[in-house]
Amino acid sequence: MFEKRKNSDKRAGLSFGLAVLLLLAGLFAGMNLGDLNPVQDADIAESALIVADDIDLSGEWIGTITEDYGVEARYDFRLELEQRNDAITGMSFLDMAQEPEIYSESPVAGTLAGDVFTFSQVSTTVLENTTMDNWCLADMTVSYQLLDGQETLVGSWELAHHEREACGDITGRIILTRQPE
């Protein structure tokens, strides 16, 4: 007598065929949806340009600035900005978050090009718990971003060009969020 093999069940062949058919239908649908992405990407890029043209950075921004050169230095950082067209001026306030408690105030000036704000500390008007011999000014570049509905400035800083010989090559990161008025 012959025993029926388990794989000879015709229903199993139908199930496999149906699975392959569904897989192919899914792939086809996915390829058709992929054609919509260039249109969506263009819409997103266009709306981003509209936002970039309407950016006004005037107001108070609070966050953190860090150093990248191996020392775990983190500062509380605040900017008070006033914007006229693409020109931006204001004050920066730096407060070291750990010992020694260094504090500084510096006027800043810069420009906004699209969603990129490039600015420099012009001078240091207030400096506490260190000397000017140990303090250097910075050039900063941040981009305006809307993250979960919160306006942010995210970027990096490096020593001002005229400070590099005396101060070395220190760099760091910046993240700020706009404060409500």
C-alpha cells in the first residue's frame, strides 16, 4: 500500500500560490507608491523654502554650548537677538555649568542666509572667574529647524579667526530653543 505524502496535499499548493500572488501584489503596490515620493519631496522642499524666507530670529533663545576638544566643558548659553532684514545683532550670555563657574556676556553680530544664521562674538563686555588671557571669542553657524513644533537653532562654533593663534583650535556644538515672549 502506498501512503499519501504530506506534501502532496493540493490545498498546500493553493496556499503557496496565494502567498506568492499577495507578495507580488504588495511589491507592485509599493512600486506605484514610490512614484509619488518625488512629488511629495518637491512639496516638502517648497514649503521649507517658504518657511526659510519668513524666519525672524528676534527674541530670546536658550540652550547649551559644548566644547569638542576632550574637556567635558558645557555652558548654559542664551542669545537675545534683534533682526532687521538679514542682519542680526544681540547679546550672548555664557554660564559654565560646572566648576569653575565662568560667566561672560558678549555682543554678537551676524547674518541670516536662508535658514543658516552665521554670527560672531564681537567682544567680551563681562567676564567673571577667569581672565581675558584665558578667554577667546567664537564664530558660530547654526541652522534654524522646527523640531516637534519647537523652533531651534542647531550647529557648531569655532574660535574667531583672529583668536586662533593665541587660543588653539577649540570647537564645539550649540543647541538653542526659542523662548516664548
